[in-house]
Amino acid sequence: MRAVNVPGFPRLTFMLTITNPAESELEAVLQVAFRHLSPDEFSIRIGAIMQQYQSEQIDLGGIFQAKHENRLVGAMYAQSRPDGAVMLWVPAIAEGFPLEPMFESLTQFCRSKNAFAAVALADRQQPFSERTLCSAGQFQFLSDLIYLAAEIAPNETPNEPYRLKFVPLENDSDDVMNDLTRLVKETYRNALDFPDLMQIAPVEQVVQGYKTGGLFRPDLWFFLRKEDVDVGVLLLTDAAPDQIELTYMGLIESARRQGLSREIVRFSREITSREGRPLLLTSVDEKNIPACQTYLSHGFKAWDRKKVYVRFL
């Protein structure tokens, strides 16, 4: 239990109790955390989280409720990821109550997970104070994350030959994954997608995060070769019965500005078509103008965006 003095109200003290919810309280807490969403999005997100909890993909350790006099006044949803980051949505709190106690609990959770950063996402519809998030929570704004989708026709084929050779992983043995990880690290150098995060992210953990982010299939992960030299990677994820996700594509510096990223996107569309999936999904940093232009020129359309904040630990 924490007594919180509210600036400007020296005589007023809020007694907030911050705890993890019991299983019976989970749905009510999620409803507070995501009450800013439209009815359809609200149902989809809460349903997905409840399903993940029931299948033991998440636990209650990163979900927090704030109570005042036994009344639920705030909620925060956070989860530790295999890549070493803690992902959360900007916490929700009733008007007049401070967020500092929530952020104290978040700090303790991050330390317990040995996280290198906490990354906060804010939905477009979510009302919140960026000033409070940055001052009380010690976050800093990074960029907007744009979510993109492309409709894929059956039997898509390339309209010109590829200069790149796409070599799928034979397996996920330690040697193969070590080679892939070294190459991913090379593609991070001076990359434009959230460079502040990429500079300090532990690459081994990031690759593990990619691997556990959906249904991992080695035949959908590719070394990119040009004239028998490895120049990049393409990681596709079997995301859902009707979707493939372009999880990551990257080129080493010497292979950039040659139009090769367009080949990667065309090949990703072709693979999605071969798999019989009507949708190819991806996301990109709004500041990465070349990547945005590449996606938009190959049939992708933006369907959502979120503001991204980070607190380095």
C-alpha cells in the first residue's frame, strides 16, 4: 500500500494499493486497461489476452491493478519478452489519481526479469499525458509504429528475375542459429528502424524473440545471398490461418540502396501466396522512410499505428 501526495493538493493523500490481480479479477482489470478501445477492438484484444492466459502463454506477474478504498481505479498490462524487453501499454488511471505507484511496480517487475528496456505502446484512441509518462515513468518518445497489411492474390509469381538468392534454414541447430544471429547483428548497423533500441538490444535474445513470436518454421526463415555472399536475412512467421507476418528483413550496409529490399518484399508476397494466405502483415518505424515507401509501392496499406516510448534500464 502506498500513500501518494498529489502536487497542488498538500492536504490530500491517496492510499493506493498496487497488486497483481487474482484470476477472478483479470477480466475486470483488462477492461480498465483497454477501455479506450472501440467495442470491436476491445473484445478482440481482451479475448486474445484471456486466451493466452488460459493456454499459459502469459502469467499475472506483469498485470497490475490499482485500488483506492477497495475500488478499482487503474490498471496496467505488461509482459516480459524473450528478447529482453518488457512490453506494456500505457497504464490507465482514473482522473485525479497519480501514476507514480504504477511505475514503481513496473520498475520492480522489470528488475525481476532482468529487462534491458521497457517499451510502452499507446493506441491512437488512448487519452494519456505524454508529459506524465516521460516524467513520472522516465520514458522517452521514440517514434510511431505503423502496422501494414497487403492483400495477396492466389498464384502470385515474380514479374522479373531475382538478383538475390533466398536460402531457407535447413534446421535450427546451434551452428545455423549462430550464423543467422551474426548476420542479423550486421544488418542492425546504421539501420533506420528504431535505431536507439537496436543499438543496445541483445541480438541473441532478439532472434529468440522472433523465433517464439508465432509458429516458427525454418523454411520461412531465409539467408539472403548475392553472388554467393550472405548480405541479409528475411524472417517470415506463420502468424494465423489466414496470415503470414514479415517479422524482419535486413541487409548489411554494403547491400543497401540497390533496390534489393523491393525484391525481398516481392518474394515475401510470393511465399504468402504459395502458402495460400490472403494477407501479409508487417510493421515499420514511421521514420524509416525508404522502408515505408517500399511497402506502400508493393500493395501494403496502413491499418493502425501506435506511439512507441522506451525506458532504458
